[in-house]
Amino acid sequence: MSFIRPEARAALWQWREVLAAAMMFLLGLKWAFSSVGFTAITGWAFVATGLVTAVIGAQRMRFRRGTGGPGVVQVDEGQIAYFGPLTGGAVAASELERLALDHSSKPPHWLLEQPGQPPLAIPVNAEGYEALFDVFAALPGLKTERMLTELRRTGAHQVVIWERNSSRPEHLRLH
């Protein structure tokens, strides 16, 4: 028997990283100001870690788009796999050439392009999509805030979020 309504549990679960960071921050402040020596230093370390965790948690929270989308995403040892009802495929994270967001699809889809393969289209709300945040954040030069802003936008267009530096002339590059 649960003492928390399912809606409240879902809201708390969405804010889980931010809530954990707030508890870490508050515990760190208590230790930093009420202790001396090693405990006070540990408290200040908790304060710093809590702040960093809160920023990362807020970004992850903005990345979440709900659940119930078609298909399943799995990330295993740098391999991104999507198993959908009509399509699917796999892409190596180290071989990604371009990451785009296609708003013209319903729901919007991430488009992951790897040389020699057709683009892998993954709905933004597919089961297990949260694992994509860590993969995308690890791409060299990706601007996380830009990605999150584009994710919240609406419209019927495709936006390139990230592209690997290539041999394209500067005037043909997207960013």
C-alpha cells in the first residue's frame, strides 16, 4: 500500500536529482557552519557538489519529455540502439556525425547520423530515452542549453543540434 498518490510520486520522481542536490546542499551547510576541521571541509565539499548536482539535475529535468512513446532505446557501451514498432537500428556514439531534432514528426524525433548508414530516428519520448542525455552531453562541443531550448520549441522543422567538425568549408558549416 502506498501513502503517496501516483501523481505526487511522478512529480517527485521527475525532480529527484534536484531534490537530492538540495538535501546534499543543506546537509553540507549544516556541517560547514556547525563543525570544525575535517567535518567542516566535508560540509563545504557537499555544498559545492550539491550546487553542481542541482544544475545537472535541472538540465536532466528539462530533457524529460514524458513516457509512452513508441519503441525502446538502449545505450550499452557506447552503442545506441532503438527498437521501434516500424523501424529500428543502432549507432555507435563515437561514430556520430550529426545530431538533429525533427519537429515535423509526431512526436518529435532525434535523428542520429553515422557515415554509411541511414539516419536513426528515435522519438523523444521512447521508453529509455533518458539515457540519451548522457550520450548527447558527452559529444565534443555540444551546447547542452541550446539542445534543451530546441527540445522545448515547436514547429514543423528540422534543427541540427550538433555536427562533428568535418572537412566542409567554413561557409557551409551549420555552426
